[in-house]
Amino acid sequence: MQLENVLYEVQDGIATVTVNRPKVLNALNAQMLADLRQAFEAAKSEIPVRVVILTGAGEKSFVAGADIGEIKALENYEAAKAFADTGQGLLNLIEQLGKPVIAAVNGFALGGGCEISMACHIRLASENAKFGQPEVALGVIPGYGGTQRLCRLVGKARAVQLCLTGEMIDAAEAKRIGLVNQVYPQGELLGAAKEMAKTIMSKGPLAIRYALAAVLRGAELTLADGLQLEGDMFAAACDTEDRIEGTTAFLEKRKPDFKAK
Ligand code: CO8
């Protein structure tokens, strides 16, 4: 697939989506959002794709935010609302892809960059990565879900601090507060993301789908409703040939051969 600002590559069941405007630290402009939508729609519909990795081109930046020139040019309230809706729509597509998405955060993840990483299900970061929601310094606020997903990931107090001070935090601090799952030296980041993808792909494919859906949907429910959902998803996972194969393989001390059935 040829896209202007995004590289899309599929290998061994892993789709790697690379935002590719390194001269402006991979800032998200309208073209980039359209390209990302096309890439993620392909990853969603292509059956061989089991896991997606999202990363940035170059060694300095994952995504340094929405393109500030485009924010400056917004004419009025309606244009700004449409701008936020487009970005939020893309991030919802990523979060609800139905397949695990790993963000390999290889540098700055600021503003829309931090927001897009938070729509991914797992965040791995390089040691030089920096996270932040600096929008208030520009006289705006996060508009691609930053105020909502950050709060859900790190809690209200830390989300308020990051959104109000606009301060950047490094990868170690991001890991400490639960924004990042794991931190790696820059040269090892993509390899680590691929290893994690392979680990996920070695498990029951339907079980992966149900587990992801149960966590994501359950997080928006009361505990009682979430447990109900989990019970339904557990039963659905049991109602598969993969459950017979997985449990039989364990008891026969061999590797399972899952068929996603
Ligand atoms: N937009 C456009 N251009 C950018 C952006 C950006 N977000 N970030 C960096 N660039 C450009 C710079 O202008 C520069 O271009 P040039 O070489 O032509 O001067 C080039 O990238 C390299 O950047 P720097 O020279 O600044 O590199 P430094 O290493 O000195 O600094 C920083 C790196 C700290 C990352 C710095 O570039 C920076 O602060 N960037 C802006 C970060 C930011 O504020 N991001 C948030 C943007 S707002 C946002 O994301 C809102 C999302 C939701 C929108 C919803 C609205 C409705």
C-alpha cells in the first residue's frame, strides 16, 4: 500500500504502521490522519494481520503532536470541532480494531502523539521517549481524547497535572505512573514490540480477541456488568475448537495448533 505520510508493511502476521514525516517530528496533519485511517482499516480487514505495531520514523520522535500550523489555521468553532472529531474517530478505530495494537514509542509523544499512543492497547517506549500534553501552552486543550484516556490510565490527579502544566515526562516516569508498559534502549524497541506481538500470536486467536474485548469494554462498565460481560466472553471462548485444542495440547504436553475456530 502506497501512502503519502505513512508506511504500511505486513510480515509474519504483524502489520507495522510507521508515521513518516520525520522533518517535522512526525506531526499529524490532515493527510497523515487520512493515511493512518487507510492503514488501520487495512490492518482491521486483512485476515493474516494478527497484531499491529504503531511507531514513528527516525530516532527522535514518535509523534510530536497535531500539526500546529493546522491548529493555527482553524477558522471557527465548527472547524475546530470537525478537527477534533476526525482525530477522535481515527483513535477510536485504533482502540476498537479488534486486534491488539502495540505502540512502539521511539521518541517524543506529545499532544496528539501521546493521545494516539493511549488509543493503542500496549505502550512500549525507548529510553529517550518523552510524553506530555502541552496543548495549554498553545492556548488549546487536548482534543484527541487526551483528557479522557490519560485520566483512565494514570488517574485524575496525574492527568490534571499533565494537562494543566503541559510538562513533559521521560520514559522512566511514564512507566512509573503506568502510562508505559516497558522501556527499552532505542535499538531494541522495535524488536521487543515484535517479540511481544509473536508471544500474543502464539496464543489462541479467538481467546485473544475475547480477552481484549472483555478488558476494553469492561473498563467502561460497573464491576457487576463487567463480570457479566467476562462470563459471556469466557463462555464464548469455551464454545470453540481452540479451547479443545488448547486444553488437549496442555494435557498431552505439546504445542497447541490453534485454527481460530
Ligand atoms: N506541528 C508542526 N511542526 C512541528 C511540530 C508540530 N506539533 N512539532 C515539531 N515541529 C517542527 C518544528 O517546527 C521544526 O520545524 P522546522 O525545522 O521547519 O523549524 C521541526 O519540527 C523540528 O522541531 P524543533 O526544531 O522544534 O525540534 P527540537 O528538538 O528543538 O524540539 C520539540 C522538539 C520539543 C518536540 C518541539 O518541536 C515542540 O515543542 N514541538 C511541539 C510539541 C507540541 O506542542 N505538540 C502538541 C501540538 S497540539 C496537539 O497535538 C493537539 C492535539 C489535539 C488537537 C485537537 C484540536 C481540536
